[in-house]
Amino acid sequence: MVLRMSIRIAIVVLLSVLLGACLYWPGGSDPAGSRIKAEMEPVVSAARAYRAKYGAYPTSLDRLVPEFTASLPSRVALQYNAAEGSIGFIYSPSLWRGSVARCRTAIEKIEWVCSDYKL
């Protein structure tokens, strides 16, 4: 009986610690943000390949499909600026915290910069 209670307490403490840690992930560092950044890297590479072939970034990311990439991620709001040479996305973090996260990178050098915005 005491062993069962100790196990239950240990599980509750562990879950509390794990869930509490989720609240402090900066935008883009949570599991959802990491997964989306990985899904976006082929799109960034496709935009780079488009520029190498045509001399300029596409006017729209849709122009990358299907020649340079099979599809664009559909679960996030994509942000694209051809003149600036940047691609970004907005998403809801893994654990809803009353915020959304916005991540952007330059097409020529993938270095994601992410920030949180309170709703």
C-alpha cells in the first residue's frame, strides 16, 4: 500500500515537473516548433534552388510546387517576403500558453529566430 502511494506521488511529481517545463519553452523550441522548422527546411532549400535557376526568389511560395518541392506545410500560417529573402511561419506551441510563436529565417542562411506573442 505504501509502495503504491509512493509510486503515485512520484508520477504526479514527474508529470508536474515535465508540464511545468513546457510552460517555459521559448517559441520555436517546443516539440511542435522544432518539428515545423524541420518541415520548413526543404521549403527554404527549394526557394534557394529556385533563385539559383531563375535569378530571383519566386513571387509566391506556391511557385515552388511541384518543380522544387512536393508541397508546402499546411498546418501553419506561412510568411514569405521575396524582397527581403525571408520565410517564416506562425504556429501554436505544443502546450497552449495563451500565445502563438512566430519564427523567421533568411533563405540564404537557415538560422531560425522565434518569438512568442501573447493572445
